[in-house]
Amino acid sequence: MVTKSLTHVGHMIDSGLLSTILNLIIEEGADYEIIGFNVGKVPADESSIRILLKAENEVLLEATAAKLIALGVRAVGETEAEWVEISRDKAAPADFYSTTNHSTDVFLEGKWQTAVNQRMDAAIVRRDDGPECVKLRDIRRGDKVLVGSSSVRVCLPESESGGGDSFAFMNNDVSSERNATQSAEKIAAQIRDVKEKSGKVVVVAGPVVIHTGGADALAALVRGGWIGGFLGGNAIAVHDLEYRLFGTSLGVDLATGRPTHEGHKNHMMAINTVFNHGSIKAMMEAGELKEGLMFEVIRTGIPYCLAGSIRDDGPLPETEMDMIKAQQAYADIIAGTDMILMLSTMLHSIGTGNMTPSWVKTVCVDINPAVVTKLSDRGSAQTVGVVSDVGLFLRALAGEFETD
């Protein structure tokens, strides 16, 4: 059998990570021997373990080691990174290192260097000033791409390794049996903490925010300066405009909860109104749009992107229908973000989660607990879930800032 020495240091017992590591080795068809194990005496102390990974062949050994490294396990010793220069745009070597969303260090030129622009599902390219995470579609002929995982170490955020981060106030469990108002209080405290440190909070929102009567509350948060970026689709803007013009969302009167006569066409009338002005901003300048979510987003000047899809009516002039450009706009807006609120939009939340580093505080609010589960399954394990009507939650959250 071939072997490889691995080590891990952290709060692996309380977090259950130790069991995950050992179970993964067996599930992959490999074996292990524990060479050394030091257990922290008090909760604040880290534990350390040294494992001799065993496999029947080199391929299984390296494949298993790569999966363990993604969990924060490190190879013993320091191996200089191996780079392969590519000869074709967008085509990495077959054994390129595929990143996670955790902070990643590469042993380069005799020292550990942290990769910049961390995100999951990227390659690592060698730059003059160090390693960089790059989407496959963005690597170019002549780039030097990292291969293998022996020169990589992955650093899990403290909250995932059992450090007791206060943000994980619900232990990342997903349950509908929790008070949304209490959750709003705790999240409001986190937002204040971020803003006090000159940080940034970004919102990812779906049209359910409008349908459930949460638009005014979210607009108030934007107006108050608590939100530093806005991401969504064509629909949330369309229905916000429909509400401002006709008092309806999808033809339903938000004051009474009843369908209105021929209300089904109201969203199309709203789109047509924007087209007649040329843009939402021009509609504002003409005095026809004086309030609302999109009004506050544009008036305050926070960066925003409306990412289009095949489902969109219109779409609005501000909607970005080039998906590559929309993805890049999303990535630019969340760059340097400290906290993301994902509000009842599964696809946009998952898309944003895929480009968000694991150390960014992430809250997902949805009436369907499966949405949070899907986020975690796709790598955004840092997500805290709040199972609630998003309109109710937003009104409670905005209420926390009324005195501010």
C-alpha cells in the first residue's frame, strides 16, 4: 500500500469534523492509522491529529487526500507548488486543483501564500504577486495553473471548526419552530456590528419580497444606509414597480389580499411605463416614480444588478441579459462583503453562494427550509437559515432600526 502523512489542527471534536474525516477515508475505500492525537483540555483549546493515510494505489491515495484537504486537513511537510502552463484558453490541465470557498494557502517560493479572490469551483493561477482563484472560463493561454493538492492548505472559518462564533446563533440547524422576530433582533445586531466596523451588507432578493409586503421594509433598510449592495432578478424590480403604480403584485391588491379586475396585466403595464421613459432612472427623474425599493436602490447609488433569465417579461432596460456579465457584476458587488442576506430566492441565492467565500456571514430567509439545505449541500455551509414568511421577517428587521 502507498501512504501519505496528514495532519489537522482545530476544534475537530466539538464540531464533529473528526468523525467526518475518518468516515470519509473509509467511504473512499482507503484506510488510516492515527499516529498522534492531542486533545484540547478546555473548549478554547484546539486539538491536533496526525494520520497516516493508506491506499492500494497512488490514484486512490491522492484522490482521498484531495477530499480531506478540502476539509482543512494538511499534508505533513511543505511541498513546493507545481504549475502547468496552459496552451489553450479556458482549458486547465486534467489534474488542476479545484478550489473550495474556504481560505486557501499555496506553498509558493518557499512560503505559504494566500490565494486572492477566493471562491469555490475555480482554478488557482500563478500571478506575479501570488496565487489567484480564477474561473475556468477566465484562464488564458500562457497562464500557469496549479495542479495537485499536496502544496495546498485549506483554512476553515472558526465557526465551522467549533470555535463558537456568535453568528452561528442557531447552530446552522434549519427549523420552522423558531421565533422570526427573535431571529430579526439577532441579525439586526449583526448588521449594526458590520456597519460599525465600516463593513458592507449585501441583499439578494426575490419577487416574494414584494408579494408578501416586505418591499417597504427593505426599502427603508436601503434608505437608512444599512444595505451596501442589491442583487436580484428582473421580476423583483417589475413587481416593485407594479406595486408603486397600481398597488398590486401579480395583480393581487397588497392592501386587501384580493385579485383586482384585469390585474394580471398590471406587471406588463408597469414594464411598458418604464419603456416609455427609457429606464427606471428616467422614470424617477420624470417624477412618476417617487418611492419604493428600486427607487431607494437607485437614489442611494448603491451598486446593484438585475440578472435576467429565460422567464423574464420585458425585460426592463436595467436588466442584464448577458449571463456572463451578470455573474461578473454579482461577483464585483459582493467583493469585500461582510454579510449577505438572501431573501426568498433559491436560484439567485445558490448562484451568489457559489461565488462567496466561507468567512462571509450569510443568512437565508425562506418559508421553505429546503432552500437553506440546498445552499449547504452546494458548499455554502456557513449559511444560517431563518424559516419564515419573508415579508414578516423584513418588517421585524426594519423595526429594529426605526430608532436609528
